[in-house]
Amino acid sequence: MNGHRLEVADVFRQYEQEFSEKWERSLAPHQIRAFRDICACQKSELGAHVQRCDHCSHEVIAFNSCRNRHCPKCQAGAREKWLAARSRELLPVPYSHVVFTLPSKLATLALRNPLVVYNLFFRAVSETLLTIAADPRRLGARIGFLAVLHTWNQKLLYHPHLHCLVPAGGISPDGTRWISSRKRFFLPVRVLSRIFRGKFLAFLSAAYRCRRLRFPGTLEPLSIPVEFDRFIRRLRRDEWVVYAKPPLVADHVIKYLARYTHRVAISNGRLISITDTHVTFRWRDSADGNKQKPMTIDSKEFIRRFLLHTLPRGFVKIRHFGILCNRLRGVSLTLCRLLIGAPQMRPIDSQCRGHACPRCRIGILRTVILLSATEVQHSSLRVSLDSS
């Protein structure tokens, strides 16, 4: 591709017609929208804009981005803005990373009922962490945490799991002191696993009784109460996976967060090659010392796997809970810093908004002209952008 760095969008555009003929009728509206947005990202169909430096007047012209949260090209800017806001909220304490995973037996049900199952997932995880942390035999504190939903593994297969980043400690029940967890141990994963399993299955059963679940295709037998109860019993016999890493030093938390918050199913950097029929990409084999290996799959299968991980419109995949929930976060963080003996939060730096000028490195690029797709089509701008 003449030195062009391979992108997911290249795969989508090259096989757009073939994929649409085979799969479009079975796609959900949010999957169709993600597919079309990624195809059009930074192309003339979305129009263009002109940015001018507020210091040296240097101008930059570019096609508009699609801003779809599943587009690999559009996440860097969103991630930086989000991390800048979160960095001022970090507490000067270690943070623990806890991962909760839904068992593979729930995969088909979750894919057919994403809004219901993902919301129950968040609820079960949050109640589990908050309940166990509040237990005087464990930590005996009111905690808060951030949770991020991922639905993929390295091979782009369906693997729903929640990454939770938790300050390793919390506020005492009477609100008078900060209680720290053990240095290399936050909460017992065996206990977390069993409480999580019990809560999720209880919530899932309640959703079934309220007729909030759909059972299309191969799931139809589960619409019969006896079969659904048998399904729940099988799930209850399994051990559910919960994994906790040793607490992180506070200084490393922001870089660590950046790996998870705005990640999409596969980044452009993992693509190796595209042929007439197949796509090759890198994946990390955790069973073999995290070695990177190439994987080649059919192009239409690559797109299908990618779209499995698009979330319904309006669904919030990054959530805060406990003392760090949106309603309490400001007051809670002030109290936490007071109890820890740390400085209060820094004000937001308004100068961080916008991109720095590539010429003078002093000014900020400001958008001064917006061009519609029609205006781009009927101007010489499209030629200059396509050739750049």
C-alpha cells in the first residue's frame, strides 16, 4: 500500500461489499453504524476542517474523523482528554487491578441480550467488591473503584470481562480514618469469585422472571423455565474466574489506565498484512510466555469478530462505583485526601485543550473553517488531502 500503515478501516473498505452481502441482514443497528463510520473515517464523505495556530497562524487541513468509539483511529484523542481529567482525581495510594470474567457458557446469551447481561455484570461486580470490602473480617471500609468492560480476547473471540481499578484501601465506616489494605493483598479472590457468581446468577434469574431476556435461535430451549433452571444450576457448579494483580504504585496508575479505558477490539498497530481473501494480525499468547504470534483468518471473519465487540448505542462502558461514583466523587475525594494527609485536587488546566501547533510548538490549533462533504467534493481540497 505504498508505505501506508495498515488500518482496520482498510480491511473494512476492501471487503465492504462482500461482507455486507453475507452479514448485513444479521447485524444490529449499532454494528452497522460502527461498520459504516469506520469505513468513512477521515474520508471525504464526512467533510473536512481547517485549523489555524493561534500563535503563528500556520494552517492544517484534514478530513473529519468519524468519532465512533469503536474506531481505532478516533480513540487516542478521547483517551488523552479522559485521562487528563482522571489524573487529577488519583489518590496517592497503591491501586489494585481486579478482573472479573463471565464464563463461556454465558456467551451466546450475552450476545443476544447485551444491554441486560452487561448491566447485570456491572451490578454484580460492584456489589461484590463493595460488600466484601465493607466486611470487618476483610477490609472493613467503604471503597470506590472504576470498572471498564472489554468483550474480546487477543484472537478477537468473545470474552466478556471487567477490569476494575481500585484504590487499595477505603474510608472507615465512621468516616474518621483511611484504612489501607495489605501491601500485596487486596481482597481474597476465592471469596470474590463465589460472591460474584451468586449475585450474577440471582440477578439473571430475576431478569428471566421479569421476561427481560430474549431467546432467539439456538437459545429457544432456555425459554422453558425447567431448562433455564437447569442452565443456572450448571453455571453454579462451575468456578468463575476472578483475578487480582498485586497493588500498583500510584505513579504508574495513569499509564496503566491508558491500556484499558479507550481500547478497542484490535489496534491498527497489530495488523500485519491484507490479501485478497485474508487478514493477518499479531496476537499475544499468554499460555506461551506472552509471546507475540501471527494469526491469519478469512477477511469476512475478521470483520465479523471485530463487530462482535461493538456496544449498543448509549451504553456506558466505563463506570465509577462506591465512594467514587459520579454523585459522591468530589466530596469523597476531598475527604480521602484529608484522611490520607495529601494535597487537594489540582484545578483543571484549561491550556491543555486542543493540539499543539506542529510548526511553532507554542500555539494551539483552533478550528476556523468547517467544510461539508458536498463542499469537499466540489473543491480542490479533496485532491490535496487524498495525495497527502
